[in-house]
Amino acid sequence: MTSDATNAVTYDFFVANGFFGLAESQVILFEQDMLPCMSLEGNLLLSAPGELAKAPNGNGGVYVSLQRLGILERLKAQGVTSIFQFGVDNLLCHVADPLFVGFCHERDADCGVKTVGKRDPHEKVGVLALTNGNASVVEYSEISKEMAEARDSEGRIVYGASHICVNWFSMAFLERFCGTMLDHLPLHVAKKKIPTCTPEGGAYTPDAPNGVKLELFIFDSFPLADKVVALQVPREEEFAPVKNAAGAPSDSPDTARRLVSNLCRARITAAGATVLDTYASDGILEISPLVSYGGEGLERFRGRELQLPLEITPDTP
């Protein structure tokens, strides 16, 4: 799923890379819907004279688009029985993780959720919870301070299972939900800095949040599922988010690259290699997924010394 701002560049990227070995007909790119932005007082905002300011309708917009564009019917006709979904901003996502997919199938689930331990009580992630006995996710902007900081008798964060936007859905559930339950999706309010135009028609970029965007969240289908299962995975192996600009102390491109490098270094070391210049500022190690998906197939590096920075590809001797 793309947005108005990303659709063309995403398509061009796939074309430039030959659709990564797939036929173009096997790749479905579709745009999510847009919703109008409002001021903090509830008035519609203009991006230009006579033009409403709009923003993508959130990751929950995927349900609306799957139904409206007939994508579910197309997938079902191709024999698809389940869908693996992930957010594009997580560099350590194990795409189509066979352990997770098998876990969800074995449990005969409607929805499957991957979680990691929360870094601290106020990390900006949603957390898995039960609401009226149903599986749900409470977004970080909507959880109370008391809930966020609650700890159990052993000092662990009570609401500490972070939802990392890696989910699995059975096709049967998606057909049922998208066919009859879309009206149950609530709209969430996100206060943002929204570029607008001045009364004179000039461009205005605010320094602080000046309005709200309305968003649908993908996890709001969970309470309507009959069976939701969760799999907690090691954070250092499966969560490297990019949410902040370069140079930020956390969740930036820099920290994500380092987390990917750390995992690759651990895998190559476990295979028997020695990594040199481990702590050099530019000492990045990346193992192409064409070489190893989860640390397997690295035996040929046993006993070797590897100088960083290094990218290991199928052509690496």
C-alpha cells in the first residue's frame, strides 16, 4: 500500500529493480485513501487557495482499499489463504517469517501479532492489551500515564508487549471483516504540524502542531476477531524502526543501520568467523538476504577474519 506522495516513486523503484525477480502481474501496488485535515478548533484546513489539506488515512486504510479495489477477490482467485503484513519502516522485519506464519496456522487464528518488549514505559509504540475481554492495541498517544508506568510484582512493565506492526491475517477473516465490519473501524486523532496557506494565499509551515489528521489503525480489527494469537520475539533481532530523522538518538536511520549490523555480526560470529574493527564508526556489516535469511548458510565463513565495513552478497568469495 502506497500513498499519493509515494506511489509513483515506489513503482519506479520496482521497475528499476526488475520487480525483484517477480512478474509485474504478481506485484499489486495500490494507493490508500486521503482524509481532510482540520485545525485544532475543528475547522477544515487549506493547503492552497481552494484546495483542502489532506493526509493518508492511516495503516488501517488497507482494509478499505482491499475491499474497494477488489484486491481480496483477486488474491482469493489466486489461491491465497493468508496474508503477512508489515510496516515498511522496520529494517529488521523477518518478511514472511515461517515460524510466525506456521504458528498462526497451527493455532487456527484469525489474526496473528508479533510483539517485542517495550524499551521504556513511554516508548512511542502501541501495546497489546485486553479491552472488554477482546484482544486490542492501545496506541501510545491514547494510553494514560498510570497505565504506561504500571509494573507487576517483579518490576516488569504491565503493558509491555509492543505492537510492531507485523501481523498475519487469515483470508477468511479478512473477507468477513472487510465485507461486513469496516464501519466498526474508529477514527483516531493525531495532532500534527500541517502545512497550510495564509489568508493571502501564501505557503505556511508551522513550528508546532496546528491541526489534526484522522487515521484508521490496522490493529482495530483485532477486537472483532474470534481468535488472535501473539508471538513475542527478541527485540534486537526483529525491531529496528525508522521514525526519526538522521542524528536522532533513537529510531533513526543511523540506529536502524547499527541494529542491522549488530544482528549480522552476531550471526556471522556464530558461524565461526572473526569480525575486525567491531566498534569503528563506519564498521557496518550487512548480510544480503539472498545469502542468509536467518543466519543459516554461513558455514563457508568459519575461521575467516572479516574486515569492516563489509556487505556480504552472493558474489562475496
